[in-house]
Amino acid sequence: MKKRTVILMMVCLLTQMGHAEGDTLRLNLDDCILMARQRSVEATVALGELKSAYWAWRSYKADLLPEVSLSASVPTYNKRYSTYQREDGTHSYVRNDYMELDGSLHISQKIGLTGGTLSMESSLDWLRQMSGVTSGSKNQFMSMPIALTLSQPLFGVNTVKWDKRIEPLRYREAKASFLTATEQVAMRAINLFFDLLLANENVNIAEQNLQNAEKLYEVAKAKREMGSISQNDVLQMRLQMLNAQSALTNVESHRKARMFELKSFLDVEEDIVPIVPDNIPEVTLIYDNVLNHALENNAFATTMRRRQLQADESVAFAKGNLRSVTLYAQVGYTGTASRMNDAYRDLLSKEVVQVGVSLPLLDWGKRRGQVKVAESNREIVRNQIRQQSQEFRQDLFVLTEQFNHQRQQLRIAEEADTIARSRYHTNVETFKIGTISTLELSDAQTAKDVARQNRISQLFNYWYYYYQIRSITLWDFENNRNIDVDFEKLIK
């Protein structure tokens, strides 16, 4: 069923993207990101980490609920000799020959308010004496219909209370980390997509340059025959043609490498033809707004709170270790008889109250030192959190400014690309009529190539900055909403 669903999804996806003739897949940026989130190894790893965190969360929640267990033993036969001391102090051997069977039902519940454990138990034991019984029944039953037990540490650390504060943060941190990982998968897809796009553009540039170099070399030879240019200019044009051939070979090899990398990342077999993105989000970011979303949604803020709580917990444990007092109390009823029904009649009360105390009399300051270490570590964590928080805010401010300025950079790059291409074509025509040198023509060609490459690079920077900010804030600025998924459905 899952395989069929995946196939249907891919059919729909490929229908939206469309195929060129042959084994070629025309891919725009949005579809590339979608495929990466569904099929890349990085996305699979992120989902696996989320599932691990989810089941750890479920285990913690289950640990807060009553736990019911049943224990029993199959009939056990025991025949052996053991020592017995008489009243006069002498010893002799006594043979034990019996069969026994026991079973118990146990229910326990952690107490969140105090950190103790309350349990209830009901049990029944059966014993049959196989030899040595001269009168009466060989069977003996001992029942404990109910017994309530409280185990409560006093003056210690309430681990249940601390877990209730830390574990929700841990799971929230895992969910935020998963969403960030999916956005980072998108960033990886953008990087590979534009690498291939730029490689394709470089191949197109190299092919065009080679065609122009071949034509200009023919023109140069004709002009040399007419005596309008020198032999040095002809050789220069031939050298440019050879360089163009070499450049084309190099960029074709580079494109194959980038093609293989993107195909492996998306797990596809077809050759990919990336389509240049023609639309960009009309978004202007305000730093305070970006920071608020980051502090609310990013795993970083949750991690900082969790680390602070864990440092506080360590101090509490160290202080609680200075002394140990545990209260153990049990109340219940028990009965014995030779018949099972009679074992539940004329029950006798059963009470146990025990207080255990452990106080160090002389430890040479070891426990006090552990408290000081924990307090020092807590102070270190606080300073680290403050420093990392400052760096986080600063990096986010710089990134926001870079994104806001990138639209202007992209507009400049597009205009420069248009001007450089127009200038080059003009220079080509001018060279044909012999009014500019080969050096000027070469300079115009280089400027054209650089301007085209810079345009692709600036377009990449825009999209990369945009998804980088999305990965930090977990906020979709284009649609003005949180980036979120149905985690329960996703895990199942």
C-alpha cells in the first residue's frame, strides 16, 4: 500500500513537472525542493531522528501512568537437606521435600507531587509438603488480598517534577529540529540545483563562445588576406578558438559531475534540466519580527531553556545527595489456611513502617565539593547561553540585512548581464568591420561571461538566504504562517 502511494505521488509530480523527449527531466526549483524533502537520504535521516524522539516522549508519558504487572512461577519442586539447630545447641540435618506455586498482581503509580511511588499488590502462595506430614493437610495457602505500599524519599530530589519540566522541552526541541532539518534539505537542494544550473549556463556560454571564436577566426583569416589586420591578430583569434574548445571540454565535465550529484541527491535516473526561476517572493523582512519567530519556533531557544533546567537539576541532585532519608510504609492483610477459600477468611493485618536515614559523618567535604562543582557548571552554562544567544541574534541580524539587500543585488546583476551581452554583440559586429582590437573583443567576452555567471550566483544567494531564514525562524514569510506538519500522521 505504501509503495503504491509513493508511485502515485511520483506520477503526479512528474505530470506537474513534465518530461522532455528522451530520459530528461525538466525541473523547476519548487519541484526540486519537493522531491528532496520526499526522497533524499537527509530527509529520511531527519524523519528517523524524529521517530526516535517521538517514542522517547511516548515512553516518558507512559511512565507517568499506572503500571500493572503480573508475576507468577510454575510449580517448583524442592527436595534437599538443610541444617537445623536443636535447643541444646547441636546441629542436625532436616530434609525439606515440598512443592510450591505463587502468583501476584502488582500496580504502581508515581506521585508527581512528592516524587514517591504508591503501589498495590495482591498475591497468593501455595505450598504442598511432600513428606514428613503425619496429620492434617499437606497443602498450605497464604493469601495477601491487598497491600498498599508507599516509598517516599524525604528531602531528596523529585525526579518526576524535573522530568515534567524537561521532557516536554526535549520533545519540542526534536520537533523543531526536524522542521529545521527539512528546511536544510531544501537549502541543500537549492545549492545542488543552482550548481547544475550554473554548470549548464557555463556550457551554453562555452558553446556560444566557441561558435563566435570559430566565426571570428574565419573573419580574421579573410581580413588578413585583404591585409587589414596583422598575422598576430589572426594567431590571437586562433588562440581564442583553441581556448574556447578547451573551456567547453572542462565545463562539460564539470556539468556531468554536478548532474550526477543532483541525481543522487534526488534519487532519480533521468538527466535533469534545471529551469531558471523567474519569480522570487515579494518579501521584505523586519529584524524584530524575524527574531520573535526565531525565539518562538527555533530549536535553539528551546535547547537553551532545557540546558538551563538541566543545570538547575544537577545542582538540586548534588544538594539532595548531602543526606538521604527514605520513608517506606506498607499496610495490608494476610491469611493462611490449608484450603484456598479459607486463606481469605480471618485475615490478619500487616503493617510495616520503616525510615531509612543516610547521613555522612566524615566525607572530607566530598559532597559539599560536588555541590560547588554543580553550581560552577550551572554558572558556566548560563554564561554560554548568554554568549550563544548574543551570537544567534547577531548572525540573524546580518542574515536579515543580507536578504533585504539581495533583491537590489539581483536587480543590478540582471541589468549588468543585459548590458554586458549587448556590449559584446556590439563589439563582435565592430570587430568584423575592423574598428576594435582582439584585446577589446576578448575583454567584452569575459565581461559578458562574468555578468551571466554573477546573475545566476545572485539568484542563488537570494533563494539560499530565504530558505536559511526559514530554517531558523520556521516561518513561511511568503504565506505569513508557521512551518508545521502533522507529526502524529507523519510518524505513523
